[in-house]
Amino acid sequence: MPMCEDAFGAAPVVRLLERAAFSAAEGSVPEARKWAAKVLEGHPRRDDALLLLSETFTNAVVHTRSTVIGVVLLGEEDQRLQVEVVSEGAETLPCTCRRVSVDAAAPAEWGELAESGRGVRLVRAIADQWGYIEDRPRCVVWFAFHPHPDADQA
């Protein structure tokens, strides 16, 4: 998934920062996060990227058919950053809905207090752009950050 064009329609120069593959196991989440933390050292959106990587990687571990999950880090000279989590997908697509139980006495299956479903809401709230591409047998969940507002002043 290429990053968006700039205001003049010119495609930005995107470069591969790094990519890696991890076992599709719960123990791989901190491993992937630690790896990305090293690669993104000094990037102004590093903490946001690591939080969302943890969320999307965990979702892939829980829902994927994969034995391996890939992580791709893409960047531009102006500090734009895109993170991609690549798996073999699942029977369901990432849910962007917000379903709440209609029975007030029943626990909510979805919503603010649900035990699952918060990851996509975090991605929507923090990333400047995000999405997913399902091209069976592959699924890519990606999120991107525009340059930090203070990047030119640093």
C-alpha cells in the first residue's frame, strides 16, 4: 500500500526502513515491538507506532490463520511513517463498527467496556490514516503517520 500523493500529485519517495517476520504467537508481540523500537529510534511518532503495532500484531495473533506474521516499516524523508502487519488473514475482516448490546442487563459484546475490539478504535484515533488490504491468502493491516507538526523545528 503506497503512501498518499502530496498536494501537487507527486508520489513521495518511500523507502523500506526494515521488515521482519515473527511467529504468530502471543510471545512474539513484545519481540516485534522491541525490534520496531530499535528501527524507529529517534522517530517523532515512535511511541504511537509501537502502541499501534502492539494492537495490530496482537489482533493478527488472535485472529489469523498464519504461522508467521510479517511487519514492514516504510518511511519518507519528511518523517512520514507507515507500518504494515502482514498475515494470511482470518474468516472475519477488521471490525470498524461499534455494536453494543441492546439488553441493558446483558454484558456488552462490543462497546467501551468490551474486552475486545479496542485495537481498531485505537488505530482509528491515533493514526493519521489506516486500512486493510485483503488479497487472499494475504491480509495487510496498515497505518500511517504524517510528519510530526514540530518536525521542521527539531
